[in-house]
Amino acid sequence: MHLHNFTELCNMTRIKDYDPDALKICSFPFSLRGKAKEWLLALPKGSITSWAACCSMFLSKFCPPTKIMQLRS
């Protein structure tokens, strides 16, 4: 849900000649708190190279397949 809300918010902002995914990557740390922020800050520098990679890493950390299966049940 966090990624969905964050993406909706970022999609409302347009900056001329600036990649929307770059805006998301730069803004994402400011949207996090607690364990999520600690996780992001603990990642090796340069490990997030795209918005898709960031989403994938975030989801694999905070919504592993086992958790998704439990929620569906």
C-alpha cells in the first residue's frame, strides 16, 4: 500500500526535463520511517539503480511470498 500511495503522489508531480522515476528514487527515502528507513539506509550505496529495482527490493523485504499467501488466505 505504501508503494501505491507513494507512486500516486509522485505521479502528480511533473518537472520539466526530469525523469519521473528519478524523482521517485530521490524522494523515496523521505517517505519511510522505522524499520523500512533502517533497511534502506543499510543497503550498499548504488544498489538501487532503477525505480523498478527499488520496488522489487522493497516488496521482497516487507512483503515476502509467504506473507502474501497468508494475506490471501
